[in-house]
Amino acid sequence: MKKFNFIFIFLLFCLPTALFAQSEEEAVIKVVQEAYIDAMQNLGDLEVACKGFHPDFEMLLFRDGQMSKLNIKDWMERVEQRKANLLSTPPNITGKFLEVEITGTVALVKLELHRDRQRIFTDYISLYKFEDGWKMVSKVYYQH
């Protein structure tokens, strides 16, 4: 009977925690996939992108030994220009989620981006969970 009680208590408390963690990870992946990969990288719907990025989002760029920042507004303007100048089909960039770490209301995603099966970027994306869901707040990357 004690063994049954232990198993029942274990399932009662641990199973919901595991399911919650899994659903939080799925929610983070969904935001990054839809707002970042589909909308920003593959020149999709920027209204979808707006839902996944915090208005204060910044991408940190490191080129030629110098660091600079790109805010979400300017980045979206660049995406709009790329869409307007597109002569052929949109890029087909895919993501490979290498790591998703979540601690409370903070998440960190390590992601590889591929074009034509070639790795082009490794991204590190930080997210916070707000009342209306997960939002990307910053990104650093390495270009391969």
C-alpha cells in the first residue's frame, strides 16, 4: 500500500510538472519558428513577427571587431525592403533547435539556420515570458 501511495503522489506532482515544462518548451519553439524563422528569415508575415518580438528587442552584431545594435523596428524595415526587392521565390531557411533552456520566465534558444542544407548561422535568442506569452528580447549570432 505504501508503494502505491508513493507512486500515486509521484505521478500527482511530477507528471504535471513534466507536462508543463514540455508545453513551455513547445511554446518557446513555436514563437521562434513562426516569428523569427518563418516571418523574418523567410520573408513571411511581419504581423506574426510583431507578436513574437518585444518592442525593445535588440540584435547585437559583431563585425570586424566592432559591436553594434539593430532594433526590431529597423530590422523589420530591412525585411520589408528585402521583400520588395525579391525577384524570385522567398528564401527557404530552416531551423534546427539545438537547445531550449527555460528557467521560470526566462528562456534561451540555441538554433542553427540552414539554407540549401548548408548551415549559415548559429543563433542564441533570449526570451522572456510576459502576460501575453513568450517574446524574443535579444539575439546574438555567429555567421558560418
